[in-house]
Amino acid sequence: MPDKDPMTIENALKYKKILSEFAVSGKKTAFDLGGIPSIDAAGIQLLVSAMREGATSNRPLSLTGELSPGFHSTIILIGLADKVCKTGEELESIIKAVL
């Protein structure tokens, strides 16, 4: 994983490649969001897409790690959650609720 690169449109290709590798691994995998300083709508779209693909292909993607304040503000700003989401596991539950 790119070391502490923001999960933004500028880094979307890097993260898409990483998430795609998880999808083709053929096993349940965990993606650690810890240390990623921020995310934008493109990053959220990548996570949702990867989780949707994992669910439909029976290779679920789990989210782990402590989320940065940059994650918190974006998740609230785009309306995905109405309160601070502190961990990847919490974000995973929120995303699963909208899939």
C-alpha cells in the first residue's frame, strides 16, 4: 500500500490497483486504512466498489485500522455518516448498510 498517501483522486489509480489485487486474491482480505491521512469522494467510491465486488464474488473485503480526522470529515461531509467514524470496522458497517 502507498505509505500514507491520501486516498484521493490523485492517488486513485494506486489504490484501485491495490484493491483489485485484493479482489483477485480469492480469499477474504482486510484493507488497513490506518495511516492514510485523508480521503475524498473518489476514495470512498473505490472502497464502496471494492466492497460491492467482494460481496458479489464471495470474496469479502474487510476494512480495519484507526481512521484519521481527514477521513472523519469527508465521511460526514458527503453524507455517508452523521457522526464521527473512528475505525475501518465502523466504516465497513456503514458502507455495508448502503450496499
